[in-house]
Amino acid sequence: MSSPWNGHFSSLELVTSLAGSARRVVRVGDIEIGGDELVVMAGPCAVESESQVFETAKAVSRAGARILRGGAYKPRSSPYSFQGLGVEGLRILRKAREATGLAIVTEVMGPEDVDVVAEYADIMQIGARSMENYALLEAVGRCGRPVLLKRGITATLRELLQSAQAIAMNGNLDIILCERGIRTFETATRNTLDIAAVPVLKTVSCLPVIVDPSHAAGLRLLVPVLSRAAVAAGADGLLVEVHPSPDKALSDGIQSLNFEQFRVMMRDLRPYMAMREHAHEIEREIAK
Ligand code: PEP
Ligand code: MN
């Protein structure tokens, strides 16, 4: 690796780009994450019911999303909040995949749930609060499914890559890194989107990098503009919360888009695709 960060990310050789090593493209069916196309993953924060998931799946698919998100196991800040439907939620996601052809990404919270989640999910999501759960990282390293690894709420990029390395050391290099905002002194947004994480990770690592503007912003008004910034910075994909009636959502409604807002956001991203390619060219130049 030769870059302005030479040395900073040393000893993470499985997930950093070594001279001559190819970029990792994570394949899910015919979807390529880390390839030429921007891959959008969208859906509700939590699986609430079959009709909620089906309606959302159809709407996000029509707007151009390729992957359906939805939590069946929810890490909630308050123990009094909705905790998710568990296996029943996974069954609903599977049915939505059969009905729409969308692939499924869903969170796994503990090593004991890895086998059951891997039965239903196409991509295993490791949430921000679990980024340092090493028993879970080991278990998803052996599960045979791609992993979407979210940056911890107070994690540095080196720490994110250390967790990716832990997954890779267990035999799984199909890892998608996700910048979802970090905790700073700013309180006007739920988290602070670290947009520089995109070019840094794209330069020092061989893994695809996506952005979750929903948990970064915490407010639906900001989601489209943060998505445009992410695409212009070279992100390989987006993870966006969408709900049929955000005001009635059982979790994260305040940052969820409705179907029309998501459709408009997807339409308005198009002019940013050329900037995304330009960002990739510059990153390749820096990495030389
Ligand atoms: C989520 O994707 O709904 C979620 C809980 O995200 P994070 O782990 O980034 O907070
Ligand atoms: Mn959420």
C-alpha cells in the first residue's frame, strides 16, 4: 500500500489494498456491490408486518433499489422500545424477496442468531453497536454470507478496518463497509456524517464502501442531500430507511422517507453518477 496513510492502517493486510490486489466486488445474485453501479438498499428500520414490508419492497424496487433492508432483530437504545419480530420478521423478508426479486439485508445481533439469520438473509448486517462484538464478527466470518459492517458510533476508521480484518481472518472477504455517522459534539443531527470516510476507505481498503444517510442525519429532510454528497464522494451504495407512513413507524420514523420522497431522491441522484466516477479516478490517482 502506498498512500498518504501509509503505515496508519498497517497490519490489516486482508482488508487494505495491497499493491496489485484487485478491488473486492461483493456479489449477491446478479448484484455487484463495489462494481460500476451504485447499489441502493432501502426499506424500513424494523419489520413491522407483512403488508408494511411488501408495500415498501414494491415501492423501493420501482424507484431503483436492488436490496431490501429491514430489521427483524433490533438493537434499541431503550429497552422499552419495539424489539423486532425475530424469526417471524425473517419469514416476512423472505416472502418479500420471493415476491419482488430484491435481495435482503438484515441485522444479526448475537453469535447465537447467526445460523438462523443466514438461512433467510442475503447479506448479514452488523450494527454500529456490534462493531466490536468479536464473537459475532468471528461467527459471521464463518457464515458463508456477505457481511455489511457498520462503523461503530465512536469508532475510528482504523478500528472499523480492524473489525473487517477480524471477519476476513475467519475466511470471509465479502465485506461491505458502511459509514453511518459518528458521535461528535454536534447535536443538530443525530450523528455527524464523516464524508471523508468514503474516499479514505476507498483508497486504503479493497472493500466496497456504502453510506447510511438515515442514521447519520436522524432527520428525513437531510437524507437526500447527504445521499447526493455520498454519491459525489464515490460511495458504492446507500442504505436508506423508507416506510409507508413514517409518522406511524415503530422505529426511526423521524428519519424515514415515504415512497414519494424516496422516488424523488433516486431521480435526483442521477446527475451525481458522473461525479462518482470522477471521484473514483481521483482516488486511484492518490493511491498510486
Ligand atoms: C439500523 O440500520 O436500523 C441500525 C440500527 O443502524 P445502526 O446500527 O447504524 O445504528
Ligand atoms: Mn434504524
